[in-house]
Amino acid sequence: MAPRVLLAPDKFKGSLSAAQVAAHLAAGLRAAVPGIAVDELPVADGGEGTVEAALAAGYDAVTLSATGPLGAPVATRYARRGTTAVLEMAAVSGLEMVDPDTTTARSATSRGLGELLVHALDDGAATVVIGVGGSASTDGGAGMLAALGARLTGPAGGLPDGGGALGDLVSIDLSGLHPRLVDARIVLASDVDNPLLGPVGAAAVYGPQKGADPRAVAELEGGLATWVTALETAGVGGARALAEQPGAGAAGGVGYACLLLGAVRRAGVEEVLELTGFHERLAGADLVITGEGSLDEQSLHGKTPVGVAAAAAAASVPAVAVCGRTTLPPERAAAAGLVGVYALTDIEPDVARCIAEAGPLLEHLAARVAGDRLGSTTPHIP
């Protein structure tokens, strides 16, 4: 019988989407192994590409306009199937949507994510999966809760959006929160385990990546602390304890807001594999090919290739990774469950060309995988 291969890659950031990576790998495998059965299942780790992975797995796209990271409306979408909705913060308040500096670090808001959640709830969603990677804001999820009906008050009345304004927060009223939140199941899809506050909190660790200089980081940290105190004063039980929970610091504190709403936190890649039906499609596979643009030490901490490899290993199916480049020692890759790693730089040392011509190079790389793992004798470009 012809071999069966499940393709479950993430995007090659700055080059190809996960679906494009899977398509090129499939083309290379079919050219190398006539009659091969290839199943394309693009996946993600809860960040950018999560909605795309759901759509590729058969979810329907829901398009709408929502508040972008700096307050202007943006065209966005989420995925929906039955009573389950999949939201992606990067698609409405993503860091790649701004030119980060100290101003954007202070003013970026999570309000748009809250608007997506309102839309999903109004449309009858009972389970909402929120992928929070790649966020632009550090507002503790205040913008998200405001969109859901919370009323934030400053010295002169209404409080402006953004983490930089939280230091002026006087009070918060949560009595107007969306009524369907009581019955909805919310899943926080994130591999980030930082707390909200402190030296390993949202502002200190991720603020600089979002354009915050040391002064802005200090202001954002102070604003988040004021946010927690205001919630305590408003009678929110466990507000301070939740701020200390792993994952509260995800997405500039949106993780904290999700926990306040009773969210269940799950590793992003695990949630994506479940909602896309990875485990069902793994049955009968002879090989799994996963991957991402750069395979390195960071990949070991909740990124797609390692999550896919772990799931494949649990089903006794070998998994290999393809990538643009790798700095991961072979023994570290093996310990993570990968029986092999194939990099574009193995066949083309020019990184710029690897990025520009990733598709054709992936097809050549797929032929190499076929020769090594599936017994193909079809020549491939060395």
C-alpha cells in the first residue's frame, strides 16, 4: 500500500502561511512518491494563524469590522462551527498591525477582541476559544472587558483605552457585562505562563517587544497594578490571586481578563490540534511532517512542531520537522519527539533566497524527506 503522510505545519513567518507550507510539501511528496496519500492540515500554536487553521479544518469564516489596536476600525474575522467560535487576537489587535514605539505601547487596546467575543456570544456561541499570541496591547484586558460591558471611570469620567491610561483608573463597574458570559465556556489558548505583574510579568517581559522603553514599562506596570486594585475594590473575588496565576500575563494581560471571566487555560497548540481534528486524522498515518520558519530553543516551549511531535509520538507515529533554519541540536530535537529535522538552509545556504523561494525549496526538501523516511528513490536536488 502507498504510504500515508499527515502534514501539520505552522506558518513560515514572513514567507509562507501554514496552508502554503502544507501545499508545497504535498506537491514535493507527490512528485517523489507516486500514489502517496497526503493529508494537509495546517495548524498553529494559538497565535497568528489560529483562525486560518480552523478554517482549513472546515470551520466557517465570520467577517466583521472591529476596533484595531490603535482605535481605528479594521476588517477582521473569526472562525465558527456549530456553537464553537475561534478568535485570534493577532487578527484584530496584533503587534504586526502597528509600528511599535512608546506611544503605541501605551495606547494599544484589546477592545477589538472584546467586540469579536460579543459578536460570537450574540450569534449563539457556547464555547469560545481565544488565541492570544502576537498582541500589541498591554492593557490587562481592560479594553476587552469594556467592549463586553464593563464601565471604567477616570478622574474626568470615562477612561481612554490603552495600558497607559490605567494609572488614572478610579473605579470599575462590571454589572453591565454581557449576560451570556455566565453560561459560555471560554478557553484561553496560550503557552505563556507569566503572571500579570512583577519582573516576569506582562509589562516587564513583553512591553519592550511592543515598543515600550524603560519609562513606558514602568508606567504600564503601574497601570496594571492599579487595574488589579480597582477590581479588588469593585468586589471581584480572587482578583489579586488570579493576577498571580500562570498565563495572566499573556497578551499584555488579556490572559488575566480571560481568567477573570472563568476561562480554562490550555496550551495553544494542544487546543488547535483538538479543534482541527488532528488526532482523528492521525489514525493510519505512516509519518507526520510538521514545521515552522525557525526551529530553535524557543520551539521547545509550546511551539507547534514540538506539540505536533508529542501528539504523534503518543500515537506511535514518527514525526519530522521542516523549517527555514534550525539551531536546535539533534539530541534536543530527538528528546522533543522529532525523528528528523530538515532545514531549507541544508539545500540553500542563502537565507534571503530561502525566504524568497521557500515554496520550491520546500518541494525539494519534501523529496529528501521521502527518500529518507518513505524509501523513495526519486532523485532530489541536493
